[in-house]
Amino acid sequence: MKEIKAYVREVMLEQVMSALADIDGIPGIAVVHLREYGHVQDGGLERVKMAKLEIDVPEALADRVVDAIVASARTGEGHLGDGKVFISDLRDAIRISDGQRNENAVRHSPKAGDSDE
């Protein structure tokens, strides 16, 4: 399992979310709107409105998710401040509602009465 954290420009968030929505099997995406995100450029601190995405996925989806984020978050030919993606191994995951562990915990599992339609 992989945890993917991405920092993207706020103005690119809708485009990134649209690209991720096209990937079957993503169980969910946490989005945190950051008030400011700064990075040093030419000796000064540039402040950019950013959003942080956190996505936990089975190993088989990780490359596809990362590629979608990078392709959809890049502005034109790419500019400083477009963001970053971090990929970490998840040692364990537990779904609170039913106790499922590891990859079963990050896969969508509809409750009784829910519909996948």
C-alpha cells in the first residue's frame, strides 16, 4: 500500500480532482486547503495558495495516481511552485467500521443497502 501526498496549486485543484476521478479504485481523497505555502525563490519567500491531497491506494494504483497528479497539476511547461508529490509505504491500515486491514481497508466496501450503481 502507498500513501500519496501531493501539494498542488489551488487553481489547479479542480483539474487534478477531475483526472483522479477517471481512475477506478481510488477509495477516497482527503483535500486540505492550505492558507499559504511558501518556498524560497531567489533568496525570498514566495507565497502560493496550495491544496494538499492525501490518497491511500493499493500498490497497483500508485504509479497511475502519481502520473495523473503530475500531468494535471503542471502549469503549461511547468513552473516553480507547481507543487510536489510524496510517496510513502504504508505499513498497515485498519478500517474502523469493520476492522478490515491492509489493502482491504483502503478499498471501497459498500455497506449493506448501499448501491454501487
